[in-house]
Amino acid sequence: MNRKEEAVRLKEQILEAVSDSLEPLPFGKLGNIVRERSGAERKELKKAVDDLIAAGELTYTYRHGSSFIEKSFAKPVRVSERIVLVPYGMRFSGDPGDMLIKMRHGISFGSGDHPTTRLALRGIEQVFYETGKFINERNSSVLDIGTGSGVLAIACLLLGVKRAIGIDTDSCARKESRENAEINGLGNRIEISDMPVEKIKGEFSILTANLRYPTLINLYPVMIKLTGKDSMLVFSGIKVSEADELSKFYSKEHFRCLWVEKEKDWAGIVFKRI
């Protein structure tokens, strides 16, 4: 292997280490992991990391006075086979068949930099492409509970759902989700509200919720109330250690588990109302 090939392989190993880590990595810890695999010297590692940051593949983040190296989301990011998140204002055409979601960078959860968002989007993709449901159905609808950036509701609308409601208690999230809906040309098809989910009425084709395990357990009666036969639930925000228990809980009577996927120590689950 020549020098150029070694440099390329080193960068691949760095990206693999960052992607595989369950927590953000300081440079020293990242170096220890990669050195075990490659035997590279610190100077080589530093240059490779600097090159990856310059190329927009990685970024430095700062928390509690310490710096970490993480994957960068300041460029188009493919989160599933067909869904690509594109920073607003960036020109990007994607591949044939890609669905591009334009996202304005904000403070609300759901920018794609967390595994739970990516898992929820893969779950949505599973519903549409693997089951073939809801695409172009006249009365199809989605309720996104804890909508954050609005990305899950936006994905459903772009895939063919006719209308969406996104609810969130945070006023910043509601503002940002409305803006993201507008820049994707969907402002007239999505309603953003602070209404508690318990007060929502109607029957929805899809319910999406990127929420923690205890909340999803507590919302079980609401999920029954807001769904009908063949409605879908797309859940994320679940630790891998909680996934089996949640699946068993929801599958006892009204729902059947169709899909589970894991990334790092998080899981996404799709249920169908039976």
C-alpha cells in the first residue's frame, strides 16, 4: 500500500471510529482507538483529522470546557437509502430517486445529527417503500408528537401523505418547524400546534414520536385512540436495552411490530394497528 492509499485508509478508520462510538470522542481517545487499528503516529492522525474537518466530514464540538470530534452535519447527509437532509440554501441534486429534505439549522431537535432522528426517518421510509402504504391516499394524515424541527412530518408529506399535524410544547420548535415546512413548500399542508396530545381528536394514518421509553409507554392509550386498522406507529428515542420490552408491551393486543433497527445504543420501531 503506497502513502496515498495509507492516508485514505487512515481517514476511513477515523470515520469508522467516530461513527461506531456511543459517545463523542476527544482527540486523545479517538487517537488511541485508531492507533490500535492502524499503528499511525499522532502527527499522521492530526493531519488526517484536520483534512476531514476541512472537507466537512468531521467537526469539533465543545461541551463543558472540553472539545470533541463528531460527524459534521453542515452538508447534505444521507440518513437512509433514499432520504437526504440538505442544509437550507445549499445546492444539491442527489441521486435519482432521492428525496431531499431542506432543513434550516436551528436549536430544535431533529437536524439529523442524532441516531434517533435517523432511525425515525428510516422507519418512515420503511412504512412507505416496504409496505407501500399511504402514498397518494386521499385522506392520509400524520400526527408528529414532539415535532421539534418538523422533519418527521415533512418526510411523510414529501412521501405522499396529504396533511400533517405537528405538536410541541416548545415555542422555538414550533417556529422552526413552520419555517422548515415553508422552505420545503409544505406550509399549507401542515398545522403546528402546542395542543396536548391528549386533546387531539381524529384518526391518523401515521403517528410519529421520537420520545423516551417511559413517555411512549404512558402514551399507549392515546395511540389506541388516535389510530384505526392499518394505521402505523413510527417510534424512536428508545434505548436498545428498552426495545424488546416496548415491543412486547405494544404487541400484546392492538399493534404488531413490523420493523426494528438499531444504531449505536438506540432503536427505532414500526408498529401496525391490527
